[in-house]
Amino acid sequence: MKNYSIKKVETKNEMKEFLKLFDYWHKKGLVGFVPIFILYRHKDKGELYLLKDTNKNKTIGIAWIIERKRPYNFYQVKTLALSPDYHAKGLGEYFLRGLVDPLHKQGFDLITSVVSGNEPAMNLYRKVGFKTYDTKTSKKGVITDEMVFPAGKGRVI
Ligand SMILES: CC(C)(COP(=O)(O)OP(=O)(O)OC[C@H]1O[C@@H](n2cnc3c(N)ncnc32)[C@H](O)[C@@H]1OP(=O)(O)O)[C@@H](O)C(=O)NCCC(=O)NCCS
């Protein structure tokens, strides 16, 4: 998509921008709480990404992908969120596909967890190829759809 690019978080400033948007959506209850040290140095920290509006040199989206080794090798989309001003323009789909399609093509299953009733996110993940394989209720009573985009090797969680 012209004028938008996906950038891995590599500098302190990029991390600051990631955290700003992360905090915004966390306060709205759509992305889960994550202790800050995990984002910096936990073994499960995975990779953080920004979606940039290159014309305005502005960060407009964040994503967090974690590689999982057990019970087999697959990837988890932990977070995907865009600034409200940029919703419903096809950018969430562009961002998600840009991150998951290369992994899926390499044969990796992808999983994610979406707060049930978060229709924009559920529909986006379904459109890209994810389907619900389970639902969970957290200690705080939050119900989530557990979704998988299987790579076709028959290894569904
Ligand atoms: C989920 C989110 C990333 C979608 O991004 P987006 O850029 O608005 O989505 P797109 O414009 O790329 O739309 C792609 C598909 O998503 C679905 N979708 C997007 N917005 C929707 C809405 N308001 N209602 C229902 N479905 C919606 C549709 O299936 C759409 O495909 P279509 O246009 O062919 O109907 C965005 O709403 C967001 O940042 N939400 C807050 C954070 C969040 O909930 N993240 C997910 C959990 S971590």
C-alpha cells in the first residue's frame, strides 16, 4: 500500500511510539497488559513492529509477534492495533497480512486471542484466514476467542 510501511522496532524512540499506542488501547481494554520488562528483554519478547504513514512520518499502528517453540514451532500475534484516525481504510489488513503471510507461507501456524465481541478484530482475522478453535475466560471474566491460521500441516493447537 502506497505511503505506508512496516518497520521493526529497533530504536528507543520507536519503542516509545510503540508504547504510546499500546497504552492507549490497553486503557480501552482491547490489548492485554504486558509488564514493560517483557517488551524489553524477556525471552518471550518476540518482535515489535510499527506501521508508519511515510508521508507524515507518523506511527499509526503497532503489532507484536512472538515465536513459540512448544508444543511445536508456531507464531502468536499478541497485539495488532491502529490509531483510530486510520481505521477502516484497509490498513489493518495490510499490516496483518504483511506480518503473517510470509510466516504462513513458510509453513508456520499462527494463533491469536481476540476479546469476544471485538467485531472489527474478529472480522479482520477471519478475513485473513484465522478461525476460532476455542474460547477462554480469564480470571477477570474476560472472554476471548482463541483463533488459528493453520498452515495446512494438520498441527492445530
Ligand atoms: C482491529 C483493527 C486493527 C482493524 O483495523 P482496520 O484498519 O480498521 O481494518 P481494515 O480497514 O483493514 O478492515 C479489514 C477487515 O476488518 C473487518 N473490519 C474492520 N473494521 C470493522 C468494523 N468497524 N466492523 C466490522 N468489521 C470490521 C472487516 O472484515 C474488514 O474487511 P472489509 O473492509 O472487506 O469488510 C482496528 O479496528 C483496531 O486497531 N482496533 C483496536 C485494537 C484492537 O482491537 N486490536 C485487536 C486485538 S489486539
